[in-house]
Amino acid sequence: MCVNINKALIWESDVSNADWDRWDEETQRWYVGRVLAWGGRADILQLGLETVRRHLPHISLTPAVREFWEWYFTEGERHVDP
């Protein structure tokens, strides 16, 4: 899977090798959390909604962000055109 990493979302990390395919599962989850907390629509679409859905149960988010995404994947997805 080719993901263009938004280096502005990982400001405190070494981004010289920001390569999604080389990241382990834990690092991918961390980045998905960053995208959901700080990213924009383009960042989310770059990840893909299935990637977000797959990692959502395993990432730490604020209650409001988690509530939105849980709603989106249970009810909102059928009402919203990405």
C-alpha cells in the first residue's frame, strides 16, 4: 500500500525514512491516530477508510474523535459520500 506520509503530522520524529510499507503495525497505528487527531480530509483519504477502520480499535484517541469515527463506521458511512 502506498501512503504519502504527511511529515507535518510527525513533527517530533525522524521522517527521513517515512515509508508506510516499512513501518510495523504499532507505528502505523500511531500515524493513523495522528491523522485522525490532527490531519485533514486529504490525509484521511490518503490512508483510506479501510485502513482507518482496521486500526481504529487499537489507537488512542480523544473521546470526541473516537465517538465520531465509531459513529461514521456504524451509521454515518451510508449517509456521507467521501
